[in-house]
Amino acid sequence: MSQAPPAGAPRRNGEVSHWMAADTTADPTPVEAPEPLPEDADLVVVGGGLTGLWTAYYARQRRPDARIVVLEAARVGYGASGRNGGWMSTLLPGNRAVYARRAGVAPVVAFQRALIETIDECLAVLEREGIEAHQVRGGQLSVARTEAGLARLRAAREGHLRFGYTPEEVELLDGEGFGARVAVDGALGGLYFPATVRVDPARLTRGLARVLRAQGVTVCEGTRVTGVAAGEVTTTRGVVRTRDTAICVEAYSAALLGGRTVIPVNSSVVVTEPLPAATWDRIGWAGQECLNDAAHTFVYCQRTADGRIAIGGRGAPYRYASGLTGDGEVPLATVRALEGRLRSFFPGVELPLAHAWRGSIGVTRDWCAGVHHDPVTRVAVVRGYAGHGVTAANLAARTVLDRLDGVASPLTALPWNEHDSGRWEPEPLRWLGVHGMYRLFGAADRWEERRGSTRTSLLARVGSRLAGLHE
């Protein structure tokens, strides 16, 4: 007999994610009976997440007769692609100032424009292929509930305008304007990014996989890759000879790229039960915007298609020696912290929790994503979205294919191509560094809230410099 969850805990904890569990369109084929492994391919994609699936999709469009194989260790969408907050956002997967120091401002502006245009590209593909991922272009709202947070958002808007946004793409809202959209308690104002799209990440990922299979792409689940070399990919089920290889495994990179290239930083999510109409009348949120806050220990939320609220944040951010989260069970302390933040947004509202889960995002030492290609081995690698991968995965896929095809294009000129992020420190230094950074951020939030500070705490500035996040 299964034990009842502790008082105040969600009904379900782990099991990959609410999105994966709730997706009624899932392939019923057991992962223990994967498709036969081909001996030869023109392109092998390692990783059955969004980057890998988009890469296979565009490869099929470009090469209708190519032999394309996607290899996934578990299930399609098992990693961050099936566990994330469902934001197809305009936010770059990296620190703009870091890219600009190496490449200049103009290439970063081009990067930002390409990313914003990628949202239209994604929506066009979903419509063309009949993929229903509960996509709604409601935009993104960033709320400030302290004067210091509001000052950060004003400064962030200036940075957005410098690095490629138009004024219409990042609007400054006062408290009244923000509250007219979502009644977040204590909102002093915020930013609105109208281009952002809310999605169900499991439906998006699995929908792409269904399209690929229908188009003749071989998608092998339950097939772990153990080695990649020029012309061949070794798996737990055998070897595939290939002309081109694309490694798209993000937080699961250690086995193939080394443990200090990308580390897994954990992010947790809880989702409520469906909320009654009276609750939504009180909260508002009719535009179904994605929602986050200006706190240093930020959270991210969405109103789901079936009337729930999903809220995510870091919680327990990093496991020693780059440990992964498995099927995603969340510590109860993290569940309660996220629940507490949600209740602070909407006090006095009943918000019963249904499901909690967590996953790992891939983070490089400078928190900047990179697209890499070795013309000798014909192996390409995408890594380091740092939590901003839903949109960027599509842009990266098209960039990877240009690199593999030897095409000089606007995409191959973007500054994440061959971006060198350096390497993470060995343990225990990186464990101490990551946890120290988040503790500083938490202390900074408490300082700003208690003192009503109008400026960002020195503690947060130290934490940002420790992580390489400052602009």
C-alpha cells in the first residue's frame, strides 16, 4: 500500500513532470521495446529533447532522402525539454555583456533579433504540422514588488533596448497597469514582453517526435550513447556509423563532454489543482501571460490550459559532483518554499498543490550557450542554455545544420558560435560556489524586502560577480 503524502505536500512528487504525466497524446510503446538500431546513418542526433528533435526536423526538410537517427537514453522529453516551465520566450540563452565583450554589440543585437524571430518560426511549424502544444501568445510579465526590484527592471529594459529589442517589445508597466493583467499582491510595476508564448513542453516535444516518425526519421528511445568519435556513435545497443553527429544533451553532457564543461543546475516546479472560475476572477490573468518576478531568487509561472498555476524556481540548486535529478522528486522544503512564494503573490486564495517535480538545466561557467562544430570529426555540440532553451533550441538546431553543411549564413555569424565559456572549477569548489551564490541571492532578497531598499543589495552584486552574471 502506498503511503499518503505528508501534510501540505502535493499528491504526486517526481514522475518526470506534470506535463509528461498529463499528456494524453503520449506514445504507448514501452521504452523497453525501442526501434531497431540502424547500422548506418547520414546524421545521428544524440538526445531526444527539443534541440535534438528540431535538428532532426530541419535536417529532414533539407535532406528528404537522408537517413536520420535520433538516439535518446530514456524517453523523448525525459530531460529539461519535458520538465520546464513552458516559456517560449524572447530571453537570450546567455549574458549579453559577455558575448558583446568578445564579439561587439552589433552581433548581439543580431542574436536577439534572430531569437525573437524564432518564436514566429516555431509557431509556424506547429501550425503546419498540426502540433497542439497549448500554445498561446500571451506575452511575459516580470513583476517588481520592491523598489530595488523595480529599479532593476528599469535598468534591464535599458539593456534590452541597447541589445536589440524595440520599445514595443519590452513595455514598462506601473503598478496599476500590471494589476490590470494579473493581481499580484504588492506589485509596484513591471515589464511586459508581448512576443512570449506559453506552451505545454511535453506536448511540444512529443508532437515533434510524432512528426519525425511520420516523416521517416528513426527515433530510438531507451538507447544510451556511451561514446562519439569521427564517423561513429557507440550506444548500449551497438554502434551506428554516420557522416554527421549532433550532440544535444545539455545537463546530461558530462559523459560525452567531460564533467567541467556543463554542469546540471536544478530547477523545481509545483503545479496546483485546476482552480475554480471564482479564483480566476479574483486573480485575473485572462491573457495567460508567462509570469516571473524581479527577485534575485526568482520564480517563473504560467497559467496552464486547464486552469492551474505552475510555479518554478531553483530550490536545491546543485548536487555534489554534478549529480542529476533522476525522475525528479522534489525535497519538501523546496515545495514549501515555492508554495510560499505563490501564496505571497495571491494571499487568501486557496491553491491546493497537485504535482511537484524537478529537472536540470545545462549551465556553462559563464552562463552563456554555445554552438560548436569540428569540421574534421563532423561532430557538432550545443550546450548551456541556462534555462532559456525552449526558443533557443530551434535557433540552435538551424545553426547546427548550417555548420554541418558548411554554409556561411547569418546564423553561423551569431556570437554563440564557438563561444568559449571556460571550465567549471573542480569539486568541492563548484559546489561551494553555486550554493554560495544562491545563498547570497536569498540574503539579498531578504535585505531588500526588510529595509525597503531602492538599490540592489551589495550581496546580490557579489553573487552575480561570483557567477559571472553581471552585465
